[in-house]
Amino acid sequence: PCPTRSILQHKVVSDTQLTAALDYVKTHPVGLDLGVLEESCGVGVVVTQEQIHAAVASKIEKNISQIRTQRYRFNPGPIMGMLRKEIKWADGSLVKKEIDDQLAAILGPKTVEDSKPLEKVKQKKPANKPAKASPTAADQAPAELSFSASTRPARTTQQRDTS
């Protein structure tokens, strides 16, 4: 009843909050404390745009050399993952937009080079492969001669005698 009340009163509004509320209920099946529940799922926590901006800026600053080298091929996923832990109750879409905006401000518009697909680097096969063994007489025997009576395939309808 406690989580339901918080949801209906629009205190639990994000997926992250709902997941945290359900995790709390799973670990405390008896004697739910509404205050502790709301605290554990971030009810009333407001993450401002300025907080999101500052957190994103600090993560991008730590990865700036890699970002400048890889440009638009840089994967922002790990930064997003770190930010979800750091500013847990922030709206994920706002965090993603802030990452994209800051990356665009640093890198500028995409160039033709940024849009080209990466060239695949073929790895050389090791030269020390063992040579294949030469075929034996058993390998060269005709298939019909190598069957024993117990391993011979069953006759199909087309092979049956109709006499």
C-alpha cells in the first residue's frame, strides 16, 4: 500500500524511482516505513539543469583527449553510466541531451571524415598452423563400401522394390 500511495500522489514519477521503490519493498516485505521508502526512492529530490551540466562537464573533462581523438566515434555510454550513479535521480533524457550538447560544442559540426565508416583492419593469421594430415585409405574409400550392415542408411520409398 505505501508504494502505491506514493505513485498515486505523483511522488514516484520516474522509472528509476519506481525501481528503487520496488527494490525497497522486496527487501522490506513486512513493516514498510513510508518515510524510509520515500527517502530510498528519491521522493522530493530535485536535480537541476545546472547540476546536470556540471556533472557532465566534469566527466567530459576527464575524457577530453579521447573525445578529441575519436571525435564523433567516441562512445558516450560509459559517461552516461557513471552519471546515472552520480546523479541517480536526474532525468536520463536530460542527461543524454546535455552530453550530446557538450560534445557538439567541443567538436563542432560533423565533418565528412566523421561520417565515413571505419576501415576494418584485417588481422593476420598465425603462420604456425599445423599442416593437414594426408588422407588415409579409410578416408578415400567409397561411401557405399564403408558402411557396415548396422550403419547402413534405411531405404527410402524411392528405393523400395514394388514387386
